Amino acid sequence: MNTTTQKKIPRKDFFKYIINISTSAFLILIVYPIVSFLKPPKQREVEVSDVKISNLDDFAIGDSKIVRFGNKPIIVIRKEKEQFIALSAACTHLDCTVQYKKDESIIWCACHNGKYDLTGRNISGPPPRPLDKFVATLKNNELIITKASS
């Protein structure tokens, strides 16, 4: 004699189960493309060994410029006729773009009031670490910016 009993699922519960699975699958099919569209695409990292700034005539002493080093922004500050400072322009807190405040002689992030000195060291605010450094070399009236060796 076979004493195993099979528990039958009521028809109502079975249809609820099928409807729930179908609804979930339908929502995934609708939501996934919307989320994929709204999410920005990943940018491939561009390998760059150096960046050249040729036209230094319109780069006055005390001014700063944001230039691209591959995919990353860097801030270049002209301190003297032949002295340039080059640092990452992405704040180490939330990657906001920093700016040079000439009157205070600091680099400032407007997002959360983070402040850096001109060596890139974080001096106040939420930034957890200093800005990345770059080497700026003046050669034949052309500024060449390269990565600083780690």
C-alpha cells in the first residue's frame, strides 16, 4: 500500500502564483530599459601621457584654466611667468570640479565647501585626501603637463 499523500494546490492559489510571476516579469521588462536609458554610459578611460597648452599669451599670471587630461579634468594655475601648478580638478569628496580662488590663494570645491592649498593638500571641509598632482613643464613657450610619478 502506498501511504504518500499529495497536497493539492487550490486552483485560486495557483492562478495567483502565475499572475504574480507574470506581473513581475512584465515589470522587469518595462523598468530595465528605462533604468538603462537614464543611467549615463561608462566612459572608457583614455590613456594620455601628456597634454600640451600652446597659447600661453592669454594665460595671465594668477589665472587658472581647467583642461582635460584624457577623461579627467585638471586645473592649471599660473603663479609666476614661468611657474605653473597642475592638479586634478576633481574634488576627492564627490568628484565635483574645483576652482581657484585667487584672492584667498586656495583651491575650492563649491559642492561642500572643501578647501585645498596650492600643493593640493586638503585643508578643510569633507575631502578625505589631497588632489592628485601633475607635473607642469614649460618648454619653448609651450606648457607640457604629465602625470606625477607615484
